[in-house]
Amino acid sequence: MVTLNQQSDLPIVIGISGASGTVYGLRLLQFLLENKHRVELVISESALKVAQNEINLKLSFEPEIQKEQVLSYLRLSKESSIFLNVNQSDDIAAGISSGSYKTKGMIVIPASMGTIGSIASGISRNLITRASDVCLKEKRKLVIVPREMPLSSIHLENMLKLSNLGVVIAPACPAFYHGPEQLFDLVDFVVGKVLDLFDFEHNVFKRWKNENNRIPLVSK
């Protein structure tokens, strides 16, 4: 039996798929590791290409090397490595591919329309879609952060199908009422809203009618 203390120590799964906006997933990962939350990370093959094109981050396909590269890019200490497990995207035998492996749930950020379509159809093309399918069948929280526009009727139908199954659809749509001054303020707004969905305490963005200071992200 899982106790409340054990439940709070369960890892959260982060899937970074091949949509534009890799920075959203990495910023979310940075916050969670800085605050000592356990993370199971999966970056798809397509996302590896997007990361190199968008933020000049070249990542290995090999999990242990990729782990070192991600921690270095995020300027995180080696201490953070104990909270991070990196999974190879084609490793369908990974722990998170089974419902018996307990997690808090999963966030796909950003979520490509191909990934969303696969999840909505129950097709496990890779570890991201398989782990998402596990969350659905085990009734765990699954948050999808689509990054696409405009949206076709197929895209909308797939997201409606997932929403009807209890999946939270949280598009990467930053607001402007918090007075963003740089790109990372917009990234932090989206990431902060996702953190809210899992009740993680944070102040990464300024809330509506709240004067608390934000935690700045060191830009590169």
C-alpha cells in the first residue's frame, strides 16, 4: 500500500515531443529539479531535432549522456541528478511503460499534434505515447500542452476526445496581464499554469492582482 508520504515522493513524468517549444519542457524540468521533485523524462527523437534547431541544444540519444547534457544546459548541480531519470524514447520496457510503476501523473510539454493523435487513438508509437496511455488506463492525471496554430478539425476532435477522457488540455497560450518584459516571462507563465495543475507551490510568474515577486530565470 502507498502511504501519503510515499505518494508525495512519487515521480512525475515529463514527455517532450517534437513540437516547437522545447523550452517549455526544459523550463518545467528546471523548476522541478531545483525544488527536488523526482522526474521521469522522455524526449522524443523529433524533439531532439527541434531542440537543436530552436535553442542550439544538441542532445545524445543515449540516456546517461543526455542526462548530463540537459543538467549542464540548465546549469543545475550534480545534486539534481539524483532526482532525474532519463528514459530512451523507444524503450517500451522502461518503468513508466507499466501501470504498476507508480507516478504522480504525466505532462506532455510541448505536445505535437502527431503525439496527441496517437494518444487519442491509443497508439503507442514510442515511450511518450505509451506512458500517456498508462496514465489514461490507470486514471492518473495527464496534462497535454499543445503548441500549434491554426488547429484543424482533426486536431480539435482529438483534443476533445482526450478532454472527455479526463485529460487536461493546457495550450501554450501565455497571458500579458503580468507585464512580461522578456521572452522567459512568457515561458514562465505557461510553465507556472502547468505547475498549478499539479498543485506544485511556486511563484514563477506574477498572478492576477498579486504583487508577489517572480523567480527570475537566468537567460542564456
